[in-house]
Amino acid sequence: MGLPLLLAQALDKNSFSVPTPVQAQAIPLALKGKDILGSAQTGTGKTLAFAIPLIAKLLGEPNASTALVIVPTRELAQQVTNEIGKLLLKNSVLKIALLIGGEPIFRQLNQLQRRPRIVIGTPGRIIDHIERKTLITNNVSTLVLDEVDRMFDMGFGIQIEGIMKYLPKMRQNLMFSATLPGDIVKLAEKYSNQPERVSVENEATTSVKIKQEIIYASESEKYGKLVTQLYQRKGSIIVFVRTKQRADQLAYKLRKDNHSALAIHGDLKQRKRKRVINSFRRGHNKIMVATDVASRGLDIPHIQHVINYDAPESQANYIHRTGRTARAGAEGYALSFITSQDKKRLPTLTDKKGELNFDCNVQFKKCSSKKVSRRPSALKIKYGRKKISTFKKKSTVLEKIY
């Protein structure tokens, strides 16, 4: 591919010889300076798909041009930093700065004072440094947005566009996402120069290596059925729930029943998050109870099972969850608990035979609160207006939660 000698040596040292499909498609285009909009599942090697051309470009530019890599979570930022670090030899002229929340700001200021050529971070902390004027962006020649769909799901869309306003218009844009909804395509069209589309797998599908199962259960039955499944399954397990509170409560309940479970969610401090992840990675804890945001970017290759204790909110959400297993060609298992309320909210969740229908072009719909407001009308005589209005408020809240 005509890579710089230092980069070729680093690739050889790390035994990177045969590119994955996404790397084979994206790297030659990126080396030519093309903008890229890539669709690839987690675990397909897309980090190297942008890291290799990014480093090659910086090594070939004698000036002080820089690359900015934006990712949705702290864990993913750390993972990307580690992957790029493997491609830099000890005496490399390229330095990296990692800008994430939950870490002391003074350490990041020290990194920035070393004039790093590669800056990796999350949207909030990056824009914080830009506004503090501690991060100079007028020499950014390459912008990487990794897992763009998740950043939009997390509400970072406005921050991403805010960051882009500080960047030079003449730059290379490399965007990667597991799914490509309309808002991401519009973002690429707005800020990129005729981006080349790279697609490894249909963005609306899960990996064929994942064996998908479904169990119908009421809310009160779910815990008992979950415990039964945990006894039957060998290997590490991620259990997904909707909220931080449910993550803590479920992990605590499992520990009381002698299951080695830990919770991970956005409220954990960075030090504790690292402890939880390391404990799970080393096999000290078999079960990790996680929210969607907290699990994003986890790079743990040995996860055998994903259990959706709470049903996903969307098709993309399901794909991201199940993407924690069956990484790099391995087999995995995805189990989803579905309540009657979920069936109303996700009418096309299964086909006529009751089989999972996620691999089709499923259209999810949010639960309408109109039915809830009609429900109490038949009870007015029995309970009175005040209690009925209270019931309406609580029901609306419940529908938002569940």
C-alpha cells in the first residue's frame, strides 16, 4: 500500500498482515485523501481502518498538522488510544493526547502542552478544551468520527456540529457507524466532500454468528427466568437494562443470590468503571449488568452471551447491544426477554411464528400515551377525578420508563 517505513515496521511488529474487509475497502481510499462514510459492525477492525491512513498521512506531512478522533464513550476513547499506540514505535514523532471526562484536567493539559499530533476524546471534553482555548484546532487535517450513530443516540449531535465549526474547512473526514440513519447521512453530506461509501455488512442486520433467542415473560417473571438462564449458560454475560437504577438494583439482587455480578453505568466514576471493566475482562466476575451508554465501546473479546433483560428501544439499539458478542468472527448468543408491554411497543419484534424479526427492516414505534389517558375514564365513578388525574401522570411516566 506504499506505507511509511515506520508504520510498516509497526504493523509487522504487531503481526497485522491480512486486512479485514472494512480495512481492505477503507484504507486505500483514505490513503488517497478521500472522505469516507463507512458502515461496519463492532469488532470488524474499523479502528485500524482509520488509524492506518491517519498515521500514514501525519508521518508524510512535515508540518504540524493534527488529527482529531471523536468517539462516544471514555472506554472507547481509551481503546482507540491503545490501538493507535500499537502503531507508533517508542521513538515516534507522533504523540497522542486522550481527552475524556472523569480524568483530572491537569493531566490532559500536560498532554496538550506536548503538542500532540493525534487527539482522541469524547465530544463533551473536546469542546470543553476548545472553549478553554487549551486545544488548538486550526491545524486539524483529519477528522475521525467513530460510532457516529451512538453519539447521535446519546445526544451529542449538536456538540459534534459545534466542534466542526472550529475546524478548518479543508480537511479529510472519516466517519464510521454501525448503522446509517438519515441524520448521519445528512451530516456527512453537509461536512464532507463527496464521501466514498464503505459498507461491509447491511447496517440493519446483526452478525450471522449470533444465535438469537426470545423469551416471553411478565415483568414479575423476568428475574426468575433470568436466574434460570444464568445457571444454564457458561462464559461471560452482559445483561442490558434501561436505567442506571435498574442496573444497580439488578446487580445487587444477583449478588445476594450468589451470582458474581457488577453494574456499569454513566454515574460511576472513571476509577470505579475501570475496576468493573478489568474485573469482568479478567473473568473475576461472570456477569456485567449494563446500560446502553455505559457498554458502548467495551472491547472484551470473550463475551459469550448478551441478555436483553429490558427490551431495546430501537433496531439500532439491538444491533449495538448484540455487537458486544460474536466479535472478530467468534460465535455468540443473544437472548431477549419480551413483556406484553414490549409487544405493543415493538409490534414487528417477531414474525408470525414468534421468531425474532430483528434481521429484517424492522420499524419500531414508541409507545403512545393516548391509550393511557383513555384507560382511567371507565374508573371515574369508582375513584374520582383527583385519583384519576394522578393515575394518568403515573401511567405516562411508566410508559416513558418501560
